[in-house]
Amino acid sequence: MNLFYTNTFKHLSLSIILLSLLACNPTEKQAFDKTAMITNITEKVILNHYQIFGKSVLQFQQQVQQFQKENTNGNLSNLQTQWIGLYSEWKKCELANFGITKDKNFMYDINFNEPRPKLIENVLIETQTIDKEYIKNLGSAAKGLPALGLLLFEKEEILLEKQNNERILAYIGMLAQDLADQSQQLYSEWKNNYANDFIKNEGNHAINTLANQLLALTDNLANKRIGKLIKQVSNSSKLDTFEKILNQKKFIINNLEVIKETFNGQEGIGFDDYLDFLNAKFTNQSLSSKINQQIDAAQKAVQEADTEDKAQKAQEELKKVLILIKTDMFSALGISVSFTDADGD
């Protein structure tokens, strides 16, 4: 009798365990951690590049101060090289041109779409003292990276004069100071305030914002920036010195690098993981691997774009990235296009 009850209890216990396992439905997936993804991209991509840019600006400002003391050819050459490095760093910040970066005018004061030579010339011929207040009241088109670049590459002769150059030296000095102030404030406001608000705005809104920023930057490269490169390699004689500097391939490549960093979340959680979680496919491979392959192909094509044909090939590769993000990725994630045009240049 005891054996009977013992066997019966075992069978009942086994049945209860099996029913419990079935009730738990082990095949059911847990929800994708969107907050972890947003946090990772915010910290590892956006804040990281703002911090790097801010440090680079301070180094650039020191070089400007050195040039103000000794306006030699060597110091000017060093300053021009540092400006190119600084502009390259900003290209990795452009994906975050939203929120306070846009609302508080940082993106325009740091890198206005196009330099305005006439406005910059006006500053040079005016007599009002160039100080912090003067720069603050200038329009975005007469300050920031483009204004500094135009002065450094188009006004070499005046910069190297040993007399009558006080105003242009004061101008680049205050522009560098303003850029330093803007970059430090931008990083501080993101790190101490906006980043937390953005991350807490979890769910689809934050993901929609980042996805649309990916799309906007890719669209800008495929439909605007590469067109300028095509124009340059086909007939550079029509462009001035600074235009040629702005159209360098490395700036497009840096934009592509931050697009890839954001898509993959650096070494952490990114859009690639979200697509893999959803088992998103492109023909016979994962959509995430296809997008990564196409970004690599676009980078390679841009790097090799030293003729008009090769530049047009690069544009084709960039447009393939654009289609994959706009059509395939957005469809897989259930995201709607919400940007109207890519800000910045």
C-alpha cells in the first residue's frame, strides 16, 4: 500500500511539473530592452564624441593662441591641420543634431550649413571691438567651424602679415574662444541634463528619433554631400581653396563611421541587435549583416572616389545604404519617417 501511494505521488508530482513548464511557455520571447539600447548609444556614441570634440576644441584654441603670438607659416600650417582634425571630429557629432543641440542653436553656432564670405568680410572691415559680446551677437554664419576654416584657408596672406592684422587675429581668437565655450556647454548639458531625459523618454519615441537621425544623415550623404565630391573630382578648378577642403572624402567617411557605430551600438546593444531579435531578414541573410556590409561597401567606394565615375559609384553605394535603412530597417522596426531634410552640411 505504501508503495502504491509513493508511485502515485511521483506521477502526480511529475504531471504538476510538466503542466507548470507548459504554462510558462518557454518558447515565448522576452521583450527587447529598448532602454538599454538607447542608454548604450547615448553614452558610447553621442556623449563620447561630444567629449572628444570638446577636448579637441581646447587643443585647437591653444594653437590659435600660439599663432596670435607668433604668426609664422609653420604655426599657420599646424593650425590648418588641427582645424581639419577638428572638423573631422564634428562629423561624428552630427548624428546627434536633435534635442537641445538643435533647440539651443548649438548645431548652427558650431557648424552653420555654409560659410558666408560676405558676412565674414564685414567683420574684418568693421571697427567695433571684437570681444565675447560682439561674437555672441554675430549670426551663426559668421562664426563656428566654417568661419574659422574660411579665415585660415582663404586669408593666409593677411594672417601672416606682421602689421595691420590685429583685427583678423582678434577675430580668430574670439571665434576659437566661442567654439570652446559652445562645445563645453553642449557636452555639459547633454551629460548632466538632456541625456537622462532622452533615455527616460523610452519606448518608441527615442528609438524613432535615433532611427530618423540615421536616416537623415545617410540621406544627406547620398543626395547632397557626395554630389559636391562628384563636382570636385570632375572639375576642381571652379572651386575655391576652402570649398575643396570641405569636400574632402574623409568627412563623408567619418559620417559613415558614426552611422555604423550607432547602428551597432559600438560594442554594446544597437539597432543590429534589435533587428536580430526580430529575426529581420534580407533575402538569405540577416538584415543587420546586410546593412553592415553595405555601409562597408559605401566607405570603400568613397575612399576610392578619385574620378567622376568612381564618385558616382560611391553615390550608388550610399543610396543602397539609404534604401536599406529607410525601407527595410524602418519596416522591420515599425518606424515612420519623420525628418523633412538633413540639417547640416
